[in-house]
Amino acid sequence: MKSRNCRNGLTGLCLMLLAGCGSAPPLPAPTLTVNGCPVVVPCILQATSPSHNGQLLTDQERTELAWAECAAQVDLVYQHQVNHGQAK
């Protein structure tokens, strides 16, 4: 049996193009990269003028806490540099 070639117009072209359509798998999520160091703020030790021993003890505790916060920032930057091969 012979097939007729009379439907070679726009309909045939659309049917041919639709035959190639299919659902593609979704693209993987992009990986995020960090190109900078963590934000660092200056370490500040407040000026004090204790007038008795109780205030002196409180000032010492505040100073130790401020130094600990500053050291934590330094540790954070150092760890970031180690992870990215920048530490010397």
C-alpha cells in the first residue's frame, strides 16, 4: 500500500518537531562558593575607672570576655584561611 505525501505542509512539520519533544531532567543546583574572609570588626576594650574592689573584679571579667570575643574572631579568620589554603 502506498502512503500519500499530500500532508507535507505546516501540520507535518509540527508533528515532526513534536515527536522530538520530551521532558529533560532538571539541572542540578549550582554550588555556592565563598571568595572572601569572614567579616571582622575591631577589638575594643572599654576604658574603666573602678573605685572599689567589686568594680575591679567586674572590670576584669568584662576585659576577659572582650579578649575572648576578639580571640574568637581571630580563630574564625584563621580557620577560614586554613580551609581555603591561605594560611601560612
